[in-house]
Amino acid sequence: MVRLLTYDSFALADETAEAFREQTGASIEVVQAGDSGAMLAGALLNAGSPEADVIFGIDNTTARRLPRMDSWSRTGPMPSENSRRPRSSR
């Protein structure tokens, strides 16, 4: 089980959750925590005993408030970097 901490309006598609389960063998439990600011505040307050394994949905403005900590790692491009890349045609 992977617990995913995210903002209230996030909706994980059933197909995405199923594909993740098939590829990894783990299911996903979505934990919703308000807007990105509330989510970050809660994560920082609970850093010693986190309520989730992964956080999704911290926007660029909120990310500036992140402390410099080893426990925070970026797993991909920030949205501003990603938006500069041309989309591939399928």
C-alpha cells in the first residue's frame, strides 16, 4: 500500500491506480489534505510521523516555502520546466 497525500480536488483515475497496481503490486490510498498550502503545512508538522509515503500537488508558489531538507526530493521536472517542452504527437 502506498499512501498518496494530495490536495482535495485531486482525482486519481481508476485506470491509473490499476496500472500502478499491476506494475508494482502495490495499491494506492489517496489522502486528501486541503489545498497545497494546507497539505504542505500538515506534512511539515507531521514530518516525524508522516501520514503518507508520497506528496503530489505542491505548486511552484508553495514549493518556495519548502525548507532545505534531505527528506524532500524532486522526482521530475517542475511544471514550469515541463510546460516548455514540446508535446509529442501520438
